[in-house]
Amino acid sequence: MSAIAVEAEAKVKAGIPLGLIPRGFHYTISINYPFEYEPYLKTRYGNGSYGVWYGALALNTTIHETAFHMVREESGIEGNTGLIHRERAVYLIHCKALLIDLSGKEAEYPDLVGQDYGFTQQVGERVRREGHPGLLSPSARYKSGINLVSFSPAILSDPRLSCYLTYTCDPVRRIVTVERTVGKVIFTLRF
């Protein structure tokens, strides 16, 4: 390992608050994971036959999106009544592509942010089939938020650690608190 890599790793690890266990999260996984390990998942723009990578243009949006999905998953597990803690690494990722921009179209097409993914899966299938690399989409979880939807890892590069977050989920009350620094809540979200 080069001295530069060792120094970079030390700087990243130095930013982890005391008491947290650093996760062995590879930088490349922040891009490749949905394409290599979970292409079968049905998502807002994916029908389960191909991988789709989702990212938000702002931290607030990614927090709202991921907290919603955490509550939905955890409250759907029978017997889950205690608090659940999750650590999350947030990365900044460069995207180089011409994207179809659907942001701001939700008033005209409310199904873009609806709970039924049928319409958006059709959009995703068509955009991907026609060879477009991705799109910008309104967030269904944060009114002013915009998400980047990529159908190809080739347009994404240069992942850089932005911050670590701690999510505490109460699946019974459907509440998630989010901390960026231990003991300092930056969001309390109810779903």
C-alpha cells in the first residue's frame, strides 16, 4: 500500500466519531453495489431485471429517502419493537452524462412520486431500453428534493466520503432520528 493511500485512509478513519465501529465499506461498492449484487430488486425505476443506482443531489434528500425506507423495512418485520441503530456512510459521487430531467414534473405526472411504482418502472424500462444513461427525478420523500437515477455505473465515478450518519429507528412509532455527531440530532422524521 502506498504512503498516499495509508495517509488517505488515516484521514477518513480520523473523521469517525469515537464509539463507532468503522465499516469496511469499499469506495467502489458505493457505485457498483446495485448493479453487481442487487440487480433483481424492484425499485421506483427498476423492474427487477436490471440494476439501478440512486443518489440524491442534496444531503437532506438522501436522509429523507433512506429514513423512509428504513422505517418501511423495519416496521414490516414481525416482532420488531425495539430501537434499531444503523450507521451510514454518505459519499459524494461525480456523474458525467446527459440525463433526462423529470424534476418539477410531479404536478403534471403525480405518479412520479406516488406509492405505486408501476408508472415509474415503465419510465425506467423505456429510458434504459432506449440507451439513456439515467435521469433526474423528483423525490417522493422530500418535497423539494431531486434524485439522480443511473442505469449504468459507467457514468458514475470518483466516490468521496462526505460524512457518517447514525440512524435510530423506532419501528412501532415509525420515527427515525438522525445524528451526524454523536448526541446531536439533526433530523427527527415521522412516517
